[in-house]
Amino acid sequence: MLKSTYKPSPGALQPLPPGWTEHKAPTGHTYYYHADTKESTYKRPGAPPSFVPQQPPPINLSDPNVANAFMAQYNAPPLQQHGRGGFGGRGGFQNRPRPQPTDKPRSKVAIPGHDPWILVYTKYGRRFAYNPAKNASYWRIPEKLMPAILELDQARIRRKAGLEDEEEEEEEEEGGGNQRRRRSEYEEVEVTDDEGDGDDDGEGHAKRQRTEEPGADGPVEFTEADIAAQLAAMGADYGDEEMGSDEDWEGEGADPPFSDEDARALFKDLLDDFKINPYSSWEKLMEEGKIIDDARYTVLNTTKARKDAWEEWTRVKILERKAQRATEEKKDPRIPYLAFLQDKATPKLYWPEFRRKYKKEGPMKDPKLADKDRERWYREHNNRLKLPQSTLKSDLKTLLASVPASALNNQSTPDHLPPHVLADLRYISLDPSIRDPFIEAYIQGLGPPPTAEEGGLEEDAATTKAREDRRKRERALQERERVVAEEKRRQEKRLQFERARLRDEERELERAMVVGKKGLQSQLAGERLAERMVIKKEAEDS
Amino acid sequence: MPAIRPSSKRKAPPDGFSDIEEDLLVFGNKMKDAQNTPTDNIPKHQAQWPIFQISHQRSRYIYELYYEKEAISKKLYEWLLKNGYADAMLIAKWKKQGYEKLCCLRCVQTKETNFNSTCICRVPKAGLKDGQDVQCVSCGCRGCASSD
Ligand SMILES: [Zn+2]
Ligand SMILES: [Zn+2]
């Protein structure tokens, strides 16, 4: 439907249901967004189901909004079972035009005890038996191979169920064209060489499964030379069906779902949100492990990339803090003086003594302050120290409450309070060991910073843009998470399906064996069995 | 490796100390753990390795904050050196070309090594036989040549 060239006349458009807004992506595609549900779609909401807005191909999915809208059309779980999934978080739902549904061989397994037979897996998770000696391929697995293939499947499932680690093994290197790749559970291993030599035991095929093949009504033959081309053609035959699902968006070398810049930005958002101390070391960050469970931790996929982003982030943050501190101190000379008082003032010293003792200290000779004020604050501070702690606490609370939410909110850090607070005597009355936890608790109880609209604050364009960019990144991440979760769920379903199927087959084999035993006892049954074998053999050889 | 002065005997730290206090505390705790770990079952020359490594990491941390990120003031940096949070001698070496990654001072003091020459860990990887795994006796360093 994406290639539909049907253009509705503008007059035919119905008004959008409440909450929906129409948008145009930079690529020119119209999409619809629902601010409350965060849904986005290409399909005009409220329109009759047959109505599809124009989709000029090819679609550029580099715009996350377009990608999201595009993805939204493929949310429904696929009806058919076959197909591999692009699990692994690299769903590649961006930047990639939808691939043509051409199937091709991806990997193969020697069928133990049936040399030279091999089992070939296709890109779309189909499999077929192939006899290189005879140049013959069968979608329907010949009966005589069934027990061996069943064993392969069981071994695979056992591995899947218990020993995931073994799947890390590497596939033998073949030919010249195959690159050795480390294999993880969900990674595809491409095998383009059709020469089977029996060493491959089929590891890593856990996510594939045999399916009811549309071509199963009769064996299909290939010549070895154009096996891939034939499969491609077959794939095209099933194209319509493939289009109905969102499988196999991932090709070899799929682009990461985020631009490098976005990924770095997401990682830095993570550092911001966890209030990571930019002066702290990378090793400590890793040892603490606080951030590694966050989805944004893995948007950068190497430790080096993460460390680089962290490095960048720390430098920027340190600069920001330095600049902030400098301007604050410049703005209000009371701040360094009061900090100094908190540290040094004592009721044991009268002002003249105090002044004499510390006359060389910076805050004591700052020309921006009058000596008269310094004296007044000194006395006041010492007087306040005699007040009960409860009074000092409630005074501090009053002070904190007087700060607008834009300057003090749950995003504030206790070591970076607004100058308004720092320049107030009430701030220095309590000992820092009591005061700082008190302030921290207070901050935690506050609400989030007001947005530009509600706060009526004038935000500069850069801040607004930064916030919008961040929202955009987060939406893209949510989308990715959703796709990954969906895929995982589907994988599990497939595994269950396969287990059930294997149980059925096991039962069938058991039955066959029982019949075989009975056959020894019963002449008649034995004859029937022999008859069946002959029929099967004929069917195979035909 | 200067020992850290007990806090009772030193002046209050300069501004900016609170930014790095927690990391220093973690280093301090690691150091204590390393010093209190029994070394009965460890070859004598290995017993000091963890202590050298933590000392190296802590010096590196402060070095990077001051020289690379310019995150701390000169005043604070000097205070840290004076109070034993970082090894000034080792840092002095790092500033010299060819010694940017030096693990410890012992490894460039020729007479103390087993080989009566510069420590094996100072040999660039390129100068070693393929896959040769080295670990120096003095601090357990596995290679600290600048070119590695
Ligand atoms: Zn070394
Ligand atoms: Zn050393």
C-alpha cells in the first residue's frame, strides 16, 4: 500500500478527530500526530479504511517522525509464522527503504548421517533440504532425513534453553567471500557458499524455524548454480504475504537506528538525568553501574563510544559550572563573604578581633562590600547561631520557599543553589552537615521545572530547541524499545511454537517406533509398514 | 607515594574540593582495603601491586582534572599534592615526552629492577615478541610505553 499512487482530492478530506494534528515531515510526507497518546501515523485518522494518503516512494525514514509513522502501520503481529526477526535493537527502522522481499540462502547445516544432504536456511527463515550430489532441493523435508533434522532441532532448542553461551561460537570460515563474524543469538550468519562439508552443526539457528511452506505441495528443484536466484524468485512469489508483516527490515550492515549525534545526545541526557558529577571519574561511574540499566546506555554500542561521549560531556559540564560560579560570585559579593563567615565566624571573637585575624583573606577585603555591612552581617550571623535549630530550619525553609520554581525545582542540585539563597544569612546559619541533607530533601520534594508556557518565562531559542530535540530523541528511543520488546515477544512465541511442534514430531516418531515393534510381532502390521516405506521411497525418488 | 595527611593536621581544602571529594573517598577506601588485605599467600613482590595501582589511578585522576580538563584550580591541585592525594614526582614524569603513561617511579629507576635496566613494562609492544605477555615485578604493570 505504500506504493499507492491514489491521490484523494483535497475536498474528500474529513476533519481530523480531536487531538490529532497534521504535520509535514521534511521529506514531504504528511503524517498525523496525537499529542496525548503520542501516536503517529501516515493514515489519516478518522478516514475510511480504504483511504490511504499519497506515499511518493522511496520513503526517507531518516526523519524519526516519518519512521515512527511508518512503523506504526506495521504494529500488528504477523499472522504467518515464518520469518526471521531483526531483534537485537538494531531494527533499522530508519534510513532504510523497505527491502524487496527476495529470499536467499543464509546458512546451512550438514544433516548428520546423511552425507551429502544439507539443510539450507533462507533469509526469511524458511528451510529446505538440499542434495548437492543430485542438485536437488526439497521444501518438503524427505522422510528419511526427518529423524536427523529433528535431532538438530532438539540440540538447538536445548542450547537455546540452557546454554546460551555456546551460541557465541564462530562458524567455520568458508570460501573467500565469507567474513568471519562473531555470532550472537540474533545475528544473522550469512553463508553464500553452497558447498556443505558436514562440520557445521547448525548453531545459532535458534530463531529460525520451519514453517508451512506455500510451496510444500511438491518438491521444487534447483540447479546449484542458480539456487540463489531461484530462491529470490520464490521469495518474490510470496511477496504479497511478506508485505503484510514488519519482518526483516534488517539487512546486512543495517544502519543503527539513531544517528551518531542522536545516540551521543541520548547518552548525555542520561548523564544529566542521573546527575552524574562531571568531576568524577569514568571508572567510578562504571563501578557504580547506576546508569547501565537505562535504555539510553546502549544507544552507543561500544565502551569506547560511551567513554568518549562521557568525556565530552564532562568537559562541557565543567566549563558550564565554572562559568556559572564565576558569574554568580561576580553578581553578588555577599556570597563568598557569607561562605567565609560560615567557615570562620565564631561567637568567641568580637568583630574587631575577627577582622584583624582575617584581614588578608579575599572576602574580607573585597572592595564591593562595605566594611559596615561586613560587620553587621558578622554580628547578625553570630546572633543567629544562638537560636534553636528548629527556628533555623524553619527560617531556611521559608527562604527556600521564596525561590520561584523556575530557579529551584527537583532538577536543581544542592551544590548549585540560586544566588538568592546563597546570599542570605539564613542559608549559613545551619551547619552544612545538617543544612545540606535538609536542602536535598527539600529539593526532592519539589515539582519539576515549569515549562516555558506555564512559567511564562522567556526561553531563548536555543533552550527551546534543545528541549525539543531531546523530546524527539526520546520518542525515537521509545519507538525502538517498543519494536525490540515486540520482537522479543514474537521470538518467544516462535520458540514456544517450535517446541510444541517438536513435541508433536517426537510423539509421531515414537508412534512410528511402536508400530515398528509391533510389526515384529504382527506379520500384518509389518507388511503395512514395509508398504509405507516403499511408497515413501518412491515419492522421494520421483 | 606520599601518605595522605590526616585531616586533623591540615588546612581546610580550597574551593572545588567538594566536587571531587567523593571520588577521593572511594580511592581512600580502596586503598585501605588493599592495605588491609592479608598477603600471606601472595608472592612477596606482588603484595604491593594493588597499592601501587590505586595510587597510580588516584594520581591519574587528579592529573587529568588539572591538566587535561582544567576542572580544578591551581590552588586545589597544589593542596592535593601537598596532602598526598597525588604523587607529584610521578605526575612530573607524565609531563615528559615518552613517559606519558608511566606506571610508577620504580620502573624507571634502573638499579631496582631485576634486569638492571629499565623495567620490561617500559618496552613498547612493538618491541616484544608477538603475544608476549609481560608484567613487571615492581608494580604489576603490563605495559606503559607511550606508543602502546
Ligand atoms: Zn610500567
Ligand atoms: Zn611500575
